[in-house]
Amino acid sequence: MMRTLHSEWTKLRTQRGTLVGLLMTGVLMAGFSAFFASEQETEARFPGGDDDLVQYGLMGIAFAQIAVVVVGASLITAEFGSGMIRTSLTATQGRLRVLLAKAIVLSVVVFPIALAAAALGFVFAQSLLRGNGYEPPAYPKVSLTDPTAARAVVGTALLLTAYALIALGIGTILRHSGATIATGVGLLFLPLLFLGSFPESFARRLEQATPLAGMAIQSSGDRMLTGFDGGEGMPIGPWQGLGVAFAWALSALAVGFLALRYRDV
């Protein structure tokens, strides 16, 4: 297993597309979190403001998730495209071990990059929000040392890792880079785009059952995350929502393994 992990690490760090995707994950997460915060303003001067400053400090995830889908997809589809997957499977003699090693290496690389970018973007965003009127007493100052903020920042990094693993599973099933990226991005964004087209009860269930549920991890608790269908909040708890995202990742990887095991490559 250690040799397989070393092999997958070598592949990851020598694939230009994967490295670019990892760089863009950090840039988009930190950069767009700060940009979104710079565009928000409030004149609230009394306690009880409705905006969630924790969520506002992490909005770069809307763009960073596209980058991690590209990273997760390219880690497997590049080998299918070049035919190198046959060599990998022949040398390893264990298809589960190959996919597991890819998932481990992907997670170990994506998580710290996403965590650093989320923390950096959050710090910049809070400073910009305070400059735009989000000040006490309406909005108490929020820092990385606050438990809810720390949970949201770490949870955001975990959520991006889950999205990368979903893309890895889809890529193992579809074996084509373009199709995998389109499917992964569609899975993450289509529920968001079409929530307003469904009855409220169905839309809430959609938020609970799709990878979109993972966004609940950005809730600050006292000010619930704004519902993407315009409702008052996500209809699922932070950790439960993150669990749904990882359930999707594990399911995609399981189906991907079955496809890898029983289908000729």
C-alpha cells in the first residue's frame, strides 16, 4: 500500500492540470471570499443583525468547488485518457488499492490547501466586513478563535475535500475528463439553480439530500445560514449536512470501484 501511495503521489505532483487546479482552489477560495465581503454593506447599528458574518467570510467556496472538481476528476481521467491506467492496474494487482490510494492522496493534498485558503479568506473578509459597517453592537466581531468560526473554516475545507472525492468517483465511472467535470459541477450547482422551481417542501428535501447540504457547515449557529431557496435557513444541522456530502463521496467511490473492477479498461 505504501508503494501504491507513493506512486499516486508522484502522479499527482507531476500532472500539470492537477497542480493548476490545486492552485486555483486556494486562489478562488481566499480571493472570492474577500471579494464578496468587500461588496457587502450594512447600516445596522443595533443588536440583532440578520446577516451571518461567518458565512459571509467563506463565500469563496462557490468558486473553489469548481476547482476541486477539476482536481478530483483529473487525478483519474488523465490515466484513462492516456491509457496509463492499464499499467497502474497491472503493476498494482489490486484495483481497490489503486482507487483507495488515489482517494487518500487527494484528501491529504486538498484538505490542507483548502483549510489554509479558507482561513486566509475568512480573516481578510472579516476585516473588510467591519470596514463596510458590520460592527458591534449589531454584529459582534468574529475571529478564527471563535468555536463557530473555527468549525465553519475547518468544515469548509472538509466539504471541499468531499467534493473532490465525489469527482474522483464520478471520473472512475465515466472515464472522461469533460464528462466528469460537467457531471460534477452539475451535481453541485443544479440543485441550487432549480430550488426556486420546486414546491417549498420538495426544495427543502432537496437541500437535505444533495451535496448542497454540506453548505450548512458554514452556519454560525445563532444566525442560521440563509437557505438557498430563499428560506430562513438550511433544513439540516452543520455536521449532518457535511455527513450527507461525505455520504455522496463514499457512494461515488463505491460505484466507481465496481465499475473499475468489473469493466475492462
